[in-house]
Amino acid sequence: MKGSDTTISAIEAGAGAMNEHVIRGKGHIKSAVMDGSDVITGLVEASTREISSQVDVAKREIRKLKTNILTKITICNAKVRKHSFIHMKYNFHFKLLKLS
């Protein structure tokens, strides 16, 4: 009986020690996962900020281009109106000359 009691005690002690190692190991794994998760979250947030910044820059550039295009269209329209007016004026004078 003494041998079996010693064996049982040794098994129980070993099981207790293994249980502590498992608990500690789980803690280490959980900590590593949390740290990794924090790193990934930080990288995603940094990437999101960078992308947002680039989108803002692109929007500003698009607004500038749009303004330039509208300005050029306005200038072209003014030139067309001016040339149309000049053309009408000369046509009118030409018709007057024909009538006389």
C-alpha cells in the first residue's frame, strides 16, 4: 500500500505541476495573442489614416482641376460670344452696304 500511496502522491503532484504549467502557458498564449492583436489594430488604424489623407489630397486636386476646367470653359464661351458678336456686326454692315 505504501508504494501505491507514494505513486498516487507523485501522480497528483505531477498533475498539479502540469496544471500550473498549462495555466501559465495559457496566460502566455493569451498575452501574445492580445499583443499581436494590438499590433495589427495599430497597423490597420495607421493604414486607414494614410489612405484617408491620400483621399483628401486627391479630392483637393480634383477640385483644382474642376475649377481650372470651368475657368477655361468660361473663357472659351466668352471668346465664342465675342466672335459671334463681331461676326454679326460685320454681317449687319455688309447687308447695309448691299442695300445702298
